Amino acid sequence: MAMSSHDVLFEIFSWLPAKVVYRFKSVGKFSLEFSDETLFASKQAQNALLKDDTCFFIQSDIGQRYNGQTELHPLPGEELSSGVSDDVLQFLTNSARIVASSNGLILCRATCQNQVELFICNPATQSLSPIPIPEDLQVSVDADLKIVFECHSDDCMLFLFCENPKDGWSSNLYCNVYLHKEGVWKAREESFTTGARNLRFDIPVIHNGAIHFISDCSPYVNRNSQYFWPYIMSYNLESGASRMLRVPKKARRGFNDDSCNMGIFKWGKVTSSTKSICLVRLRKFVFTIWALRDYESSSWRMILKIRVKAMGLVEQDPTVTGFTVLNGDLLVFATTKKVYGYGLSNENCIVLEEICEHGCETGVCFTSYSNTLRTCGTDATALPPKKKMLQPISPTWK
């Protein structure tokens, strides 16, 4: 049966980024009534899951409680298909902090409130949906939340890890799960064992049915402890079991040096059958990257070892202020002035490319993003009008 022109346009446009859909719609030469339909938004968001993210947010590394300049920059080759309006960036800069991003939606924390307030936002459609925080889960307004945000094809989930005040100091955290469709927080029976070190809850990696966090590198753990070396700790999403993964032996060398910084990120393309975890270490201006080869034995293979200057930077004495791995094969890092991308796979033709300049005066935090038409939920509301964005804003405004 032949497809109608409506069906053909529906299918074609469902593969385009939200920005391109809006651009064609504004031109007025095509009949795109379906672009406002929930079915089309769902189809477009579903197709986006099969593609790479096209851009990233930048924020200063100043903690969740404080806002600063929020910037959005496209990745090389995506300049025409990625973007967020200045109004949205102004709203985020003045009123919120991006905590996480997943499949076209961002999780934000209001920065103008006297209590913890969270909301899910779609920057492309300029809509948001508040996330209620039960009183028993409320923490100090100045605390950084230990939270993970993950969106699948049909729902969004939040995992909030909290200490129990009755336990005093403990290496066990309690996990609470929020399903956006249900709108209810549910406590998990199994606690999460974190070990003796502090974990990097700001860069979680979901892989092999578990959430993974890497520990810090500071030299405060007794050498006789099993937690003396940096490690990766996982929390199984189904069973709630905690497990430690070892980092490569070579990554341990000099780990307590003040210049040592490690992070874990997703490795491999979204459509790849060999997706894994990669470990990035920056120490004394040298990047070293490993990919997890065998999950059960914590076996790693080295991908790259290179001095920052050897990458081809023209900056004199560059200082790296932040780094990440985007789309499973692109090392993105910031200096005090600029952001660069360095390809890590044979499929990526980029060796080193200057992506943009940035205005962060402190360390840089990256949040990968791709603009879609994905809905924030049935309770979604529009962002506050532009004239209100210069004032402290509560995300629960309607």
C-alpha cells in the first residue's frame, strides 16, 4: 500500500532534530500540522534514541545550589541542527542549575528557593514539569543531591541516594526511585554500599543493568584498607546489589597527586553491540584513557595516552579545566578559554578540533544534549515569560 504525502512527511521529519522541524514549520511552505501531535513528538523522540547527541551545555563547576552562566554549544558539523533559544538559556542562568540530561530532557534544580526543588525541562519545547520531593527525602538546601536521571522510550526515572540521619556516618546509602508516569517515589529495600571513599555522583554511567560511580583520588584512606586505591562502585538496578570494579593498575600510579583527576563515561555508539565504560585520567597534563574490556574480571585496555600539548593546541601553557567523553568516542575538554574535541575511534575523522570559546571563570561542567520534541509529561507547563526571567523563579509557576 502506497504511503500518502502526509505519511511520507511524517516519517521524514520524525528523523530531524526539533530545531529543524520548527524551522521548516516557520517557513510555512509545508503542511506540518502533525508537528504538534503527541504521536509525532513520541516518534521523533524515539528516533533520536538511535542517534548521537548534537550539542552540550556548559556550566561553571560551582555546585548544584548556585547558578552561573549557562551556555549551549553544538558539536562540529551540527551547527545548523542544534540550538536552544536565548530565553531558555537566560532562564537557566538566572533560576536553575542543570543536574543531568537524558534523551532530550534535562533535570534541573531551582537555585532561588529555600528548599530543594527539582523539575524536568525540555529546552526545545520550552516546557517543564515539577518533581515533588517528599519531606522525608528533603536534604539541606546547600547539599548536592546524589541523583541519577535516565529517560527510556516510554518513561523517565530518577534515582536518589540518601543517608539515613539515624545511622550517623555510614558507607551505606538508601535508594529512592521516582517513575515520572506514576509520579510517586518508592524506596528500595537494598542499600548502596559506597566504600570508604567519596563517589563522583555527578558523572554516573548506566551499563550492564547497573549504575556506576567512580571514587575520588584524595589520599585520606588508610593504606591497609580495601578502599585505599580509587575504584568504581556499581548499584544493580534490579537486585540492588553493590559491587566494586577495579580501575587499571596503571591508573593507580600517582593517583594521590594533586593534579590527578579521573572520570568514567559511556564508551561506544548508541547502536553498537559492544558498548562499555571508559575511564579518563588526567595527571600532570597527560590524558590516559582505558575502555572496560571484560566486566566480570574488571579487565581494561588502553585507548590513548597523550600529553595535552602534543594534541596540537596553539594555546601557550594550556590548563585543562574540565573534560568528558561525548557520544562514546569523542574526548571533549576545556581550557581556561576554549573547548576542544579529540577523536578516540577510527570511525571519527576528527583528531583535534577547536569547538568554541567559553565564559566559565572556574572549572567547567559538561552536559550532553540533543534537542527533541519529547514531552515532559501530562503536567508540563510553559517556561515563565521572558520579562519574568530576570527575577528569581520557582519552577512550579503556572
